[in-house]
Amino acid sequence: MRSGEESPLHAEGVSDALLEMRGIGKSFPGIKALQHVSFSVRSGEVHGLVGENGAGKSTLMKILSGAYQADEGTITLNNERVQRAGPQAMIERGVAVIYQEFAQAPHLTVAENIFMNRPRRTRAGIIDWARMAADAARHMERLGFVVDPRRLIGELSVAQRQMVEIARAISQDARLIVLDEPSAVLGDTELEKLFGTIRSLQRDGVSFIYISHRLKEVFDICQSVTVLRDGQLVASRPIGEWTTDSLIRSMVGREIGDYFPPRQPSFGEEVLRVEGLGRAGVLHDISFSLRAGEILGVCGLAGAGRSELLRAIVGADRLDRGSIWLRGKPTRIDSPRKAISLGIGFAPEDRKTEGLFLDQTVKFNVTISKLKDYLRGFYLDLASEKQSVTEHVRRLGVKAPSIDEPVGNLSGGNQQKCVLAKQINAKCEILLVDEPTRGVDVGAKREIYDLLVELTQAKGLAVLMVSSELPEIMGMCDRILVMREGRITAELQGNSATEEQIMKCATIH
């Protein structure tokens, strides 16, 4: 253990430790992902695991789950040494890991996903569909989240799919549940229900490892916190010995300063106006305007229609009624391609499936939406493309071995920067961003905030931003639109709005 590190084992001793991981090391070609990391979790404890993207959190959890095998170190679970166990063996030992990327089959139902590989059967060995649906409904009800167990997963929202993952873990009678950014797709109401479920399971002796970049949640739900940085243990302490500032310093190794960058907005002309937008069952009579240099926030509970609004504006989803005006002229936008041609960029909520081609390079992802800009007759000007991408990568601080690296190999924060670089490269004048810092660490968050402020103040870019994090909405936005059940219920000024005001407008009819 390095000088300055603190033992992850608590003062009470290890007799009540459900999990002990000692001296864990893991290397990949050219990278030491983990270096002699020790980590423990007590029975009935919620233990926070934090660190920047690339700190080693996911690697450590994949070793715990059996997806990876450690190069060195030991794992003890329930006072029993675990040796080279695979994922199924760890599940049988009571470990359930809910990853940020859902392990689901979209063509199967909720019930089938919850009981995947272990369907309920009758005594005759036939699948008992009715029992399976009833058990799935019971587990979802325990989470306080009602959904028809016979619905296809592919028909659910991202928030609903997350809740199905949690229900599957509960159905396995897990004694240790790893939650990797569980709140990234949940609104405040859903998050409170999740916390209620966690606390209820804690009372039954279930332990949790809670991975999150949202530090407020860490302080709200965790009893202890362990910090990793660059694959090494920095510190592990009871929650009462941490402050937000000390936690951030331990995570990034430096002072962050003010969390949100200072803004001196100077608004230009109206660049976007929507009037009476509607889509049956989703959006109802939506009207607002957006000016050059402005950041306009959109917030509300999950299911309020926030993401659907952005998708409708860029033509990803159809509209039944209403009009869109660009720079004072009525405009029809029937596809994201048309939106890009009109100077409207869109960074979707799910960057991995909708914002990026994970198997393709950084260069490919940054230039694909405006590849014609690099065409010289029938040939692609590779030198010009390389120069442009290199400049965007440098400007946004994308950390990648090269621009020819597959974007799927980058951390979440760097992937999000590539999504934004694609919009900048497309020379968009209006940028719609959905959850711009979802799954992004505190250091990368500040870099994204700085970029958005720079683009609006120096370039006059207009930003329409959806976020589930109310401090982010209040800290970054000049105006705030609150949505509920597909309608705008309030327009607030960003510099004077409070969380209480926003929640009232988002929840009270």
C-alpha cells in the first residue's frame, strides 16, 4: 500500500465484511488498469466507489463479477476464498452487477428479461408464463415502478429499462448488488424510489456498491466511500469523514474551483422558435423561442417528454402538429440529416447507440455527419480531414492514443466529447444536447461546461439542453423550461430558480 493510503477495512475489523478484495492488480497491453487495490464491503452497507473515468472502477467490478480475472490479489466473499470464478459462479454466490450499458434483449418482454436463463416452469417442465409475469410484476412493484411485464423491452424508455435491470438483480436474491451509475437515467422521483428500495434491502442485510459521478447521491445513500485514481487506491473512509471538496480533490488530484464556469451571456437574434408542437400521447402544445448565445434548459421528471421534444425538433420523431421557425422562416425538418443541413446539431441521451459508431475511429465519428466537406471531386482529402479532427480533439481535450483509436475504447467523458466534436465539426449554429454529462466524471463535466459556455459566448451558438440534474440546469442555463406530462408548465430564470420551484412545477398539477 502506497504512502498516504488508508486501509479500506473499517475500524470494527473485518468480521462483518461481506466482501474483501486484497492487492488486486490487472494489466492490459500497455496499460496497468489496477495496481494493488484493496477494497471491502460490510454486510448491509452501501459503499460508494468513485473516481474519474479511467480510474479503474469498471475493471475492479468486472473482476468482482467474474468477467475479468485478476493478475494478482485475492477475493474473499462470505469468508470464503473465491478463485477464478466466472460470471455465473459469482451470480450463484449472490453477486449481481448492473452495468451502465444494459445487458438486455430488446425483442423479449420485461418478464423474459428479468428471468433470462432461468425461466419459471411448471412441474411438467413447461415455461409458466403466467407465474413469470406475476413474479416480474411483483419485483417491479417492490421498486415502486409499474410496467406491464408482457411489454417488450425495446418499447420502454431508458429509465424504465434501468428499473428492469434492478428488478432482475433483486429477483436473483443477490446479497451484494453493484449499481454502476444507476441514476444516470432516472429523474428525482424514480431516484427516491430507488433509494427507498436500497434502504429496505439494507435492513435485510443486502450490501451495495454504488458507483456514481453525482456526488450528492453518494452523500445521500452511502455509508463509506472509496476513491480510485489512475488504477490505484487513494483513500477509503466512512462518509462522515468526507466533504464534497475533499472527495473531488481525491478523485482528480487537483482543485476544481467553482463547479460551474462564470457566464456573461450576450444574446443575439432569435434563431429557433417552435409553436404548438404536438405528438399524440407525447407532446402537447409546446411553444418557446431560443436566441443566439443562449443556453435554454429543459427539465422535468422521467417521462415528462424532454427527450421526445428534442427528437421531434431534429426530425428523429414525427410531429402531428405545430411549426418550427429558423431565423424567422418557417421550416420543415423531417430527418436528422435535414436538421444538420440547416445548422442544427443533436447530441442524444444514449451516446453509445445513437450518438456514436463504437467500432469506428475517433476520426470517423467526428467527420461522418459532414464528410462531404472533405470531398475533392471523387476523392476524400485525408490530410484536411486529419488536420480538422486533430484540432477538434485538441480543443476539446479528448484523451485518446490517436484519432485512429476506436471510439468505443475511450472513457465515457471522452466519448461525450467526441459527440460534441461531431456537432462542432458540422458547424452547427443550434445545438440540442440531451443529458450532456450523463456518466461523466467531475473533471470531464467541468470541461464540457467550459466548452458549452465558450461556444455560446465566443461563437454565438444557441444551446437547448435537457438534464436530469437540477444543479446543472440551474448552474448552466439562462432560462429553464419545466415539463410535465408532455407540456411546458413553467418558464423560469436560471439565475433565480430554486430546486423547490422546479420540482413544484414538475410534479403538481
